Amino acid sequence: MDKIVIGPVGTQGKTVISTEEYRQLMNDQQSTDELIIRRMQFMEALCRNVIRIELEKVRHGSKG
């Protein structure tokens, strides 16, 4: 399986969900902003990879 690429892809270091929204959703008032951003970048990279893999499956399935 491909490696998960961690880091911003076209977001210039920003995440889709702000640190304030993350804190509210997760009830997390202790994590640093940097740690929250790293968590969000990891989750966003994971989601991008899952979407890419699923699209590849559909593409290869429709050709066969």
C-alpha cells in the first residue's frame, strides 16, 4: 500500500477545520495549536488517500 503523505496539499499549511472548531468539537482545551494542526493535517492526508484509493478501484473496475 502507498505511504500516507502528511502535510498540506494546496492549503498552504492551513486545515479545513480551524483550531477553535476542533477544540469545540473535541472538547480539547489542552492541546497546542501546533499539535491540533498536525492532527488535522494527518486526518486530511488520510482522507485524501482513502478517496484516491477508492477512485482507483472504481476506475480499474469500470475498465474490466
